[in-house]
Amino acid sequence: MIRIINGTTRVCGVIGNPIEHTMSPMLHNFLAERAGMNMVYVPFRVEENRVADVIKGACGLNILGLNVTVPYKKEVIASLAEIDLGAREIGAVNTLVRVEDGYKGYNTDISGLFRAMTERNISIKEQAVIMIGAGGAAKAVAYLLGREGANTVYLLNRTIEKAVELASDMNRRFAKNVFVPMALSDYQKIPKGSYLAIQTTSVGMYPGTGQAPIEDEEFYQKIHTGIDLIYRPLKTRFMNYVEAAGGITINGLSMLLYQGVTAFELWNERTVSGALVSQAYELLKEALAEYEE
Ligand code: NAP
């Protein structure tokens, strides 16, 4: 089908560096076409120290919205007219929406994960959780767990200082001692129980698919549900361990999809139907099949 670009076509895109492997153009152009929107979405590779210029330029060109990816999720904040609460709390923005005097920043990773979990009936409230990792993505995950009322979160990270910092930020933010920081190597000290586990590190991501952050079958006996944020490959070694111990697993594809769907909805002020979300999921899944072992 030929897409007609004309004088009323609305332009969105993604800024980052590198940007060559982004799946967002595929997703957003598919959603736009299927939803009958006159919108195009393009990748922009942005060089170091150019973010402020880029945002000013985008505003001048009346670009409707932008996604922001590594390494600019924090740096972009200084160029925003407004910022959504969740994005401000975690200090990371991945979606910009045009407002009168510039852009408003959001973090749709938070709602992306929440929607992916809700779709699978995985609740957070009063749950005992193990979180592995304390990097950029972990901040969105921790914020969601705090906001939705997790009971306890054992927050494991290779670099303990980062776990301590994230845990104390979140405990302060939610005025409760929910987050317990631990060194990754201390995982055996987690009390016996049945946990929801969220794997947020890059360990196991293509091309390092033969690795899991914890290589100990016994640890995985504690996990009833394991969510891995990784989507390349669709089945990680972490997920294999969880399943072998009888737990259920979810990969990062639904979160990726819903963070994009949420951005699309913010830009276009309309809801994407469940049927279209399912079609988009299949599209992304097919594109990612090559990373499977
Ligand atoms: P990041 O900020 O670089 O953080 C990386 C995390 O992985 C840190 O906690 C780091 O621990 C840990 N790590 C790295 N190598 C390790 C190793 N060898 N052993 C133990 N821990 C290790 O990265 P990020 O942006 O948070 O992304 C993390 C993953 O989430 C990536 O795979 C990314 O693709 C995925 N992600 C998915 C979605 C989605 O929509 N599904 C969204 C965002 C991110 P240290 O602090 O000790 O270095």
C-alpha cells in the first residue's frame, strides 16, 4: 500500500545514538497506517551535545512528538517545557508530546510495563518481589512497584551502590521501607517464599544469550512469575530457568509494545484498539524471530 505524504502529514520520530536498530519506526508507521492516521515516524541519529538544538528545531518544525532513547533520556529533561510526574520522579523521559510552548516529557516505560502486566493479570499490590538490576530501565520498574503498592522488593544489583541509591530514592519517594538493596551475589540471603521476579539487567540479551544474571537452579524455585525486560531473544536463559522450576514467564516484548502504544495514544489523542495491539505484537514478534536460539 502506498503511503501518501502531503501538507497535513504529522511527523513523529525517535532521537538517540545509535538509532539504526530501533524497532519504533516499524511499530508507529504500522499503527498509523492501520489506524488510518496521516502520520509518519522517522529515526533521527543525534550527535553528542546537540539535544537542546534538536528539541528547539523540532519545536520550530512543529514535530508532533518524539521518542527519546539511549543516551538522551536524562539529558533531554533540561529542554522540556513540562514534565509528567512519573518521568520527573525517575529522572528519565522517553516520550515528548508537543504542547503550546515546547514539549511535555513522559516515561511510557512505566505504563508500558504496567499494561503488559495487567494484560496477563499479574498484580503488584501486596506482592513480594525480587528485582534484578538497578540501571536505567530498573528505575521505571521500581517506580511502578512502589506506586502500585508492592509489599517488599529485594533489589539486587552487581554494583551494590546503585541498588542502595535506587532503593533509598524509592523508599523516600513512597515514604515506606519497601525496597531492600542487596548485592547480586547475595541472592541466597533472600528469605524463603514465592516471588514475582523482574529481570531488568542486560544479561542474556543478544548476542550474550547464553547467560543469566543468576546461574543457580535453586534460586529459581522461589519464583512463581518471571518477567524479563529483554526481548532479544524472546526467550532468555533467565526465562528458561524460571520455567524449568515451574514458574510462568513473560518477555519484554509486551512492555516494548505498550510503551510505544502509549506514546502513539498521547500524540494522537486516541486509544489503540485491542485488535490492533495484537496485530502490532505479531509484527514485532516476527521481526525479532531471527534473534531466537
Ligand atoms: P543500563 O542502564 O545499562 O543497566 C544495565 C543493568 O544491567 C545494570 O543493573 C547493570 O549492573 C546490569 N549488568 C550489566 N552487565 C551485567 C553483568 N555482566 N552481570 C550483572 N549485572 C549486569 O541498561 P538499561 O537501559 O537499564 O537496560 C537493561 C535491559 O532492559 C536491556 O536489555 C534493555 O534492552 C532492556 N529494556 C527493555 C525495555 C522494554 O520495553 N522491554 C525497556 C527498557 C530496557 P551494574 O549497575 O552493576 O553495572
